[in-house]
Amino acid sequence: MRNEDIAKQRIREFIQIKDLNLELLDVLTTIMKWFIEFHKKTRIDIPHIDALYALTDKAHTLLREIDSPPFLQHRKQTPEDATEPQN
């Protein structure tokens, strides 16, 4: 396998891992929101609820950063495009 093919395969794998991490972050954020809503409705104590709020805020921040234009420029490229020189 040529070095270029190996590089393209690694880029594809990186993109798959990144997409999986984004999906996991989204699911975890949804779960944290559910816990917060449960706490608000039932007034049942949840240990470390402040930490849960902080983690939810951090997750939102990460998702916004990942969806920002500089990141998306690379995200929308195919592995083949990513190996081409940028103009």
C-alpha cells in the first residue's frame, strides 16, 4: 500500500472516530439534561448536581466549538480532499 493510500485510510479512520465521539457527546449531554429535568420536576436530590450542570455547560461549549466554521472546513472535506494542497 502506498503512503498516500495509508494516509487516506488513517484520515478516514480519524473522521469515523471523531464522528463517534460527537455522537457519544451528544448522547451524554441528552442524558445529563434528563437528569437535570428529573431533579427539577421531582426535587429528589441528585448527588453533585452542580457538577452535572457544569458538565452540561462544558458539553454545550464543546459542541459549539466543534461546529464552528474553522473546524467545519476540515470536517466537510473528504479524505481525498484533505490530502490535496490548500489554495
